Amino acid sequence: MPELPEVETVRLQLLHKVAGKRIKNVTIMNPKTVNSDPTFAERLSGQTLEHIDRIGKLMIFSFKKKPDLFLLVHLKMTGQFFFVDREGITGGGHSMTESDTRELPGKHTRVAFHFTDKSTLYFNDMRKFGYIKIATATEVTLARSKYGEEPIHDTFDRELFASRLKKRKTTIKAALLDQSFIAGLGNIYVDETLFRAAVRPTRRADRVTKTEALAIAEHSGAVMRHAISVGGTTFQHFVDTEGDTGNYTNYLQVFGKQNTPCPICQTIIKKSRVAGRGTHYCPQCQK
């Protein structure tokens, strides 16, 4: 599943492609993707895309002179975007391969946005878990309220994070995966954050010291900001909207490194299952 750095990469690059474009019409191949909304295509036809925002892994599309009209978009496990214009095809999302671009729309295409300049934005989703939903301003506010703060921002309150962590009765890994507690961290970046903070994923969150909690807050933001700067990771063949694979895999220290030496102490990296997810850690460095 694409994580925050991957979704942010897609958001930024897609923004440059579609901002200011006017929707001529919309083709819906799978009604479930648009929340089975019978008015979806009609309500968007003639609207001009203005901006793409994001909270966690949820993208929020807004429209010019339409303060109460938004699209909430989530790629989920296998969502992909393909933008097609005179210059060619560019895409981003999960598991993008060359075969996906040979025929658009294809068998996995769920929605197509046709713009007045004859370019098209396709949403593909093999597993059909992703969604594109029309929302009001109130619904967007409600959606935002379900997410915690994002550690990538300078305004992230580390002291408040540390104090709230003391109230969590789960493992530290489960706490960090909870999007309502802290937004944006997925499996890859939680493992990398905890390694850098020297905290074992199985530790009880309420037993993590304040010093450790502040280190987790600092490293979680730093890890994701670095990943965004280099385009994310290439797991599951992630490709951004320019067709470039992310290369944060070059900087991973524990994720996917089981049975190899720790880059710090040379102890063999272990893999276990924590919070229902494959989890990587160094038994020596992470106490």
C-alpha cells in the first residue's frame, strides 16, 4: 500500500498536471468507486480543478468557485492515477507496470475524467478498494478530524505527542500505525522510525520514556521528509506520476533487511509480527 511519502509525491506531481483544467465529462466504469453516487458525473462536468490537498494518505481535490464541492480520494491498496495528454502517459500509484499503460481505459480502469483540452485522468484500481467520493466542506472537516497531526510539519507538537503516548495501552508500533493518533506513518516508516529512535516495536507505548518519545517524534518526521524528497520507496513497484520509481529503498536500514547485519552493531536484523504487520528491528540496538 502506498504510504504518505508516496501519496504526497503523487499529489504534488498530479497537481502540476491537472490544476486549472476544466472537466468536460466523467466516465464511470465501476459505480462503487464513486460511492455509487448517481449524480457524480453530472455534478463534476463543467467544474475546474483548483487544488489538491492531503491529510494522511487521503487526497482532497477542490474546485474553483465551489467552496462546498470536494473530492476525497484514497488509493488504498491498488489505486493508480494515469494522466494522458499529447505528450504521452504518466502515472503513479500502486504496482504500476508497463502493461497498465498499453490500453487506457483498461480492464482495471474505474473512473475517467475527460478535460476540455482533450487530456484525461484515469483512476485504475485492481482490487477495487480505492475510492473517489464527492464531499461537502462539512464532510471534509469531519474527514480531517479523524486524523492526528502529521510529524512532517514544523508545527507538530512533540511535547503533546509524548504526553499522549503515555495514555496508550498498546504496543508502540500499534500506536504509531493508528492514523487518528498520528497521521501518515505506515508499516515501512514506523519500522525505520523506531530503529532510529532505538525503541523496540513491541514496547508498550505507555512505558516509553519522554526522551524516547521525543526521539520518535523527531525521527518520524525526518524519515518521511527524506522519503518525500527522494520520491518514496519502490516496494510493490510504486511509480510516481512522472513515471519515476522512488528510491528511498537506498536508505532503508531495517525494513526488508531481515537476516542481514544491523548497519550499526552488525547484529542480525530480525523480523516478527507486531500489530498484525511484518515488523523489522535490531534486537541489540532497539531496547
